[in-house]
Amino acid sequence: MSETSQESEAKPELKKTGMDPKAVKDKASSIRLSEAAKPASISHIARPEVLKEEDNRTSTIRRLSDLKSDDDDAGSPNSQESTQQQSYQNNAAIELINSVTGADEEGRSRQRVLVYAARRYASALERNPEDYDALYNWALVLQESADNVSPDSTSPSKDSLLEEACNKYDEATRLCPTFHDAFYNWAIAISDRAKMRGRTKEAEELWEQATKNYEKAVKLNWNSPQALNNWGLALQELSAIVPAREKQKIVRAAINKFRAAIQLQFDFHRAIYNLGTVLYGLAEDTTGTGGSTNPKEVSSNELYNQSAIYIAAAHALKPNYSVYSSALKLVRSMREI
């Protein structure tokens, strides 16, 4: 696959696990670069990554084999009313997943595996509604199903699948408040919902929720550059919606997150690039307001210089990424003005 196609087409994969969350180790994942609202002159920005444990889809089936079959005698002490409510919720979620067809044969094949997985996790939860691993894995199934919805499809709504995934993550983290990966992937699902809403008040509220979940993920696992990077991205998106008086504070918070991610992983080119773009946006804002009158504030020219340094560093790490090349040309031209 060429670098260009990798930038525009690669979809994030979700970490699948049937283990205790404390035993799960973070691994790097592929990314998708997508359109960002700000800065407008640098139109691509790294998409939040989703942690994954294995690259191939067969891992889902192997994980499912660890679940007890429907005929097992693993009874739970739940009331009949609770079981009926759980069954109703399960059926509604499975109906959503069943209605996803996939855009091509590969997508349809993938969806059949996801439907099978959903039914097994539903069975596990009917036996034990407090099985947070099953809740987490089911949330992943819903999130992947949302990613499998055809671009021209209106039913089911991708948003409905993501909303249901968020509900499962919410339940999983309520049962296991130290579940780092659940908070992380939950934040990504919320971010995807926010992106569908443009620059609305509802989007603002969702971005705020996403930042809070990234914050929780980082508190549970401070050594996670991916979570810090994504936290910075969510703040950057939020800064494009909030009133002007709140924007600079949020932008500077985003800068701090990108810097923290780079401190943990010095060659993390996505965070380096994102830091360059947010500095570029800050330079544009400073120029648009006539520059700072406070001598302690960094000038727009200095911000452009800093932006160029970070984008050049990202380009040096990944010289074949066309988006980095284009951004580097732009910031260099701004330094010459």
C-alpha cells in the first residue's frame, strides 16, 4: 500500500481482550488522517488511534472460544426482571448490528463475524450482567460495526451504533473504574459522534466528554503517548467551537498534551506533526487579532517558526507522508513573508 493511500484509507482497529484490563499492554496501531477544521490552511490532522492487540480478525473468534456456551450451567443470581431487561437491551443492540450489510464482500464477511460475536457476548451478559470484559468486547463489536456502515447507508445510523457502544463502555467502566482501555476507546467513540455534528452545541458537549475520558485514561495509564495525543486532538477540535474568550486556554492545553506525548515517545511523528499544526493555528489567530501587546506573549512570527520546526521534524521521520510535505511547504512560505 502506498503512503498516500495509507494516510487516507487506513481505519483504526480496536483492541480485543477477554483478559483482566490490568493485564493488557498498550500496542501501537495504524492511523487514518482526516480533515480537520482548524487550522484551515493545514487541512489534515492525525485521527485518534484505537488500541489493538492483534491485527487479524481471527483473534475475535479465538476470544469467543473462551466464553461459555449457551448450554453451560453458569447461572447468575439475577432476578427475572433484571434478566428480562438485559435480554431486551441485548436484542435491541443485536438488531442494530444485524442491519449493517457492509459496502463490499469483505465488509459483509467481516460483519458476519461481528454478528456472531455480538450474540455470544449477549449470552454471556444474560448469565452475568456484571461481566465487564463482555461489555467491553461488545462495545468494540458495536464500534467496529459502525465503522463497517456503508458511506451511503442511512439505516442503521452509524451514530446509533456508536451511541450503543458508548453505553456499553459506560457500564464496563462503572463495574471496573480502572479499565484504561475502555475509557480510551469510549473517548474515540464519543469523538466520532462529535465529528458528525459539525460546529454545534451538541458537538461541543461531546468533545468535552471525550476530553474527560481521555483524561481518565491518562490518569490510569500515564505512560500512554497515544492517549495524550488523542486528548490533544479532542481539545483542538473543541477549541474550534467554543467562544473566542475560551479558545486560547483550550489551545494551550492541547499544546501541553502534544508536548507530553512527545516526551514519552520522542519519535512520535503524529504528535510532533499535531503540535506543529496547533502552533500554526495559534500563529494565525495571533496575526488575525493584530498580534499580542503583551511582551511576555510569543509573537506570531515566532509561532510560525516553531510550527515549521515541528512539522519539519515530523517530515524527517516520515518523508513519504504527502500531508507532511504539503504542510512543510506551507509553513516555510509563511516564515518568508
